[in-house]
Amino acid sequence: MSSDAADGETETTATDPVEHVSGTGIAVRGDDIDTDQILPARFLKVLTFEGLGEFAFFDQRFEEVETDHGTEEVETDHPFNDPEHRRASVLVVNSNFGCGSSREHAPQALQRWGIDAVVGESFAEIFAGNCLALGVPTVTMDGEAIEALQSFVEANPDADVAVDVAAETVAYDGRRVEADVDDTQHHALVNGQWDTTAQLAAVPERIAETANSLPYLDAS
Amino acid sequence: MSQHTLYDDVWERHRVRTLPSGQDQLFVGLHLVHEVTSPQAFGMLEERGLEVARPDLTHATADHIVPTDDRSRPYGDDAAESMMSELERNVGDSAIAFDHPDTGRQGIVHVVGPEQGLTQPGMTVVCGDSHTATHGAFGALAFGIGTSQIRDVLATQTIAMEKKRVRRIEVTGELDEGVTAKDVILTIIRELGTDGGVGYVYEYGGPVVEAMDMEGRMTVCNMSIEGGARAGYVNPDETTDAWLRETDAFRDDPERFEELREYWESIRSGPDAEYDDVVTIDGSAIEPAVTWGTTPGQSVGVTDPVPDPDSLPEGQRDVARRAQAHTGVTPGESMQGYPVDVAFLGSCTNARLADLRDAARVVRGRAVHGDVRALVVPGSQRVAANAEAEGLDDVFRDAGFEWRAPGCSMCLGMNDDQLVGDEVCASSSNRNFVGRQGSKEGRTLLMSPRMVAAAAVTGEVTDVRELSLVGTDTDDPAEVTR
Ligand code: SF4
């Protein structure tokens, strides 16, 4: 760790670069899918993130039905229940995905379920930031391109979807589609600087300088 | 890019440097901590052998999982007990100030910060909670962050962040009688969309916002995130000063107050401020709002018809259809008369003293409808104590409300306060997402505290303007101790 790196200087790589993510795809359709849907609040009563994967989209995946023996929890046809998609690692979503609560438990649950990249029309900002902190790219494409990719992965659960973070493309079905990776995210992922703690801690003198210049911190 | 706004100025003052990624490293003036999003961050810190850099700038409370009825320890719910014990251990190890329920200061994180004067103009405030924008009401830059970022802040008191654009939202005119800050923000979100604020922070201003008390400004800023904005703020003014003067931070230190006031004035967006976007909302046209769907953007004025999904812009139709299937509302009809099973007066949006006083004006001398379960969950122990000092607890109890201990409660149903089955809840909280209040068939109607009170006594969505109010909001207030 350098003691006082200048602006723009490249510093110690704290984490592995994330340049490509590929694997089979899974589509979860719908705009405004909030983090309460991705991981309901009752699963937040935990002290670690371990084991959250099995609760991803829990309330969408199970419903209660009346049977002869009383009410029973049965699986819905949510894609996360589909055995054909169980090994998917690229999640394809629509607009404003991850809105609502800032819970990092939501991307943690997706990652622990097996998702390594999310491709969508747009993402809520805190959600995208939380994904970045885990090294999970949130890549955007326009609405039509998303719909096409969703239809493809639904019809081809075994086909590979290759997200090239560095080149900002998504390749599938013999095609390569232009995508967009936010500049900050691009830099952080490609350079393996998505875990920021070491980077931030590298300049203690400058942090102290800033603190000392703040009127509300002196003499208190 | 914006220039000379409060956002630009405060950002610049807290900027440690620009990182190679293009993000800025920002110093954090106040880090608020609660029991749900912090344990993993403290855990990561421990794993890396790091210590809390500035416990003096870190402040904790417990709100999400605390019971609001029987609070004897250990808590009845093991998971809640273990989260509380973990927080006690973490703050104890690091010497972080903690508003434990035994202190009389415990409450929802976005209520306790402002009421103790921890939140001040020109500060950067972060918390592992998306409603941190609430603190922007004081002219602070306040951001909700994730757990990995909490780790960053604990370890370095700084955070990596991208600068956003600034949209000024100018609310003109004057609010009608019966229209509140909650109706203003629900209307803003309806007009600009739940993702309209993505890439922006919102600066709220104009005559309507200037005329609001601090509680109202907090209500507006609180729901910035529901409009997609990363933060929201109001420039500090005399109303802000008057609030702060009475807080723990300054009550006994008028000199310090005067010193800082100069700073607070210096950071206001000046006449030369340039914004990336300016939106004007006609405040005089705002009606008491109520949501009909499952996003905070799906609201209507209480006398207006619920929209037909086919009449909405194409991108919103499917979401609207699904929402209406969930809530069971009828397009073309107004929300008036929609039956309500539960009335929840609480949450960081609307559980401050002014909110409770406002709702009490409707409740006084009336009784909760026989089919309604109604509860008041004050935002903090101090709010509760102040409300009790002026007899508001009796007003609510006499009418048939339960008067509970402070916490997040039914806002997100992490304790026992939850909807059951497909109950309909008139709620003063901020989110009507499916499952938010603890039952996935449950239905949440967001509205102002006054409208919640009206629904509680009539058993259905009611235009509060049709009910006479008893007392004024400045009636018989006992002296308030913050
Ligand atoms: S009251 Fe509701 S919105 Fe506010 S902090 Fe608690 S859970 Fe979050």
C-alpha cells in the first residue's frame, strides 16, 4: 500500500480484475423490481451473509395454496425455480432493477445463488454500487436488446452468454451486442479495484488534512 | 455540470482526492449505524484486522428489529436478540455512542440524528440505509450506502463516490388546507417517476418548501430515494437554525452555534447557482395523495380517479396492471371509500412530534372504526416523551389506537408488527412494495399522517378535508425537549 498516492496514480490492486463473465443466462422480467422482492426483509435478521442464496426472490418463488391437507407452500414458475436455469450466472432484467432498500443482502443473495453479472435496461444506483463492491458487473443495454436477450435465454437455458466488461459487449447466439458499463465501474472492475477499503486507507495524511479543514470538526 | 450549489460546495469541502476510477474520495462527517446493515461490516473489519477510524464521528441506534411492545431482554425473537447483542458488542468494543433503549434516546436512525443535533448543515452524513436522504432537510449531503461501504467508512471515515447532477425542484404557490409535506413528495414522485431521479440529487426549494417546518422538510427529503435520486436536500435557513438551537448539540453552547452559523450560511446555493435541471411543481394544485399501487409513484389525489393502465405511458402499463391486480382497486373510481383494516402511524417519514400532533387533530374526540387495528409508533423515545408530556398518547389511546414503543415497526415488518394475509394498511411510511409490511398479500396505501388518522376513524380512505379538525397544530404544546 502506498502511503500517499497522487491523484490519478494507479495503486495496489486489492482484488482480482473482472473483465469477462460468461455462463448460461436467466431472465427475470419486470420493471421496478425492488430489493424487498429480491430478498424480503425477514431474511435480513442475520449476522453474516452466508446462506442467503437460497432466499433470493423467495416470495416470488413460493406461494401458499389450499389443498385437502390445509395450506401448503408450493413452488411457482419463477425462473429461479426452474432446474434448467439452476446453474445460470448471467441474470437479465428490465428497468430500475434493485430499487428501494439499500440492503447489500440483495446482491449478496444473488451472488451466493450463483449470479456473477447482471445485464439490464437500468439499475437503481445504490444497488449497482453494492454489486460493484462485490465485483458483480451491472451492464446496461437498451430495452429492445434486453427483450431479445431475455427471450433467447428463456428458450436456450444451456447456451452461453458472454459479458465482456472491458469491451462493453454481450455475446450470445453468434452475435455480439453493444452494451454499456458505467465509467467508474469499468475502471474499477477492469483494474481489480472494486474493493475500495485499501485504496481509501492509502492516504491517511490527506484524510486528516480534509478533516482539519472542516469548520464543524475543529475544537469539538 | 452544476455550479455554486450547496451540493457542489459541500462536496468540494469534503473531497479528499479523486480516485483513479474517477470517483471522489469523500470525508464523512457523521456515520450513523443501525443493527441490520452493520454486523457484516464490523465482521469484515475484524477479518481484516482493522479498527474503527473515527468512533467520535460514528453514532449508533437500534430500530429495525426492536420490539415495540414487550421490550424486556432477552427479546422474544431470538434473531432480534442476537442482532441487538451483536450491536451492543460492536459499539462497546469500538467506543461508539449508542442510543440504547435504556438511554431514553433510542429511536429510528433518521429521527434521532436530527433531534439530537448530530445532523447539521454542510456535513456529509452516511448510513447503511436508503432513507439517509432525510438528513438533507438540514442542508447536509446525506447518502444511503451498502454494507461494503459501511466497512470503508468504519475503516477510513471516507467513502468512494461519484458526483451526481443536481436537479432543483421548485414547489411554487401555497399548499391548500389539509395538504401536507407527504402529499408534496408523493406528487413529485408521481410526476417525475420512481426512476426520474437516477443520476441526480434533488435540491428542494420554492415558497412551499421554505414555508415548511423541519419535520415537513424531513418528510420530503426522506422519500428522495423513492424518486430514484441518490440524495435530496433543502438549503438551511432560519427554520433550520431555530431547530438546531434547541438540540443537545447547541442548547448549552450558543457561541459554537453562532460560529457554525456562518459556515451554514456560506454553503447555501447562491444566486449564481447553476443546476443541471430545474423542475417546477405547482404547489397550490397538490391534493392529499394516496397510493393505489405497489410503487410510491402510483398515487392519485384522493378525489381523483385511479388511472386506467391503458391510459398510462406504454412503459408503465404492465406494472400498473399487476399493481392493480394486487391492490384490487377499480380504475376510473377515486380511492375514497376503499376499506382499510390497519392504520399505521409511524416510520422515519412521518413519526415525529409534528406528525403526531397533526394526526391527533383528526383523532381528538373520535373513535377508531370497529374494523380497524390502529397503532402509533413514535419515531423515538424523545418524540414519545414529548408527545406524552402534552397528552397526545391519551388522545390516541382514548380513540382506540395502540401507543407503542419506538422503532421501524410495521414500516418493514422485521418485528412482530406485520400485516396478516391481504389486509389493507393506511400507512404513513414510505414504501408500498409487495410484501413490504410483512405479508406478501398485504396491501399498503401510503398517505399523510392526517389521512391515516382519517382512515383509522372512518374505516376507509377518506378525504381528510371533509373532517373537522380539533385544536390547532400549535395548540397546547408543552415545552419540547429534543
Ligand atoms: S422506518 Fe422504515 S424506512 Fe425508515 S429506517 Fe426504518 S425501515 Fe427504513
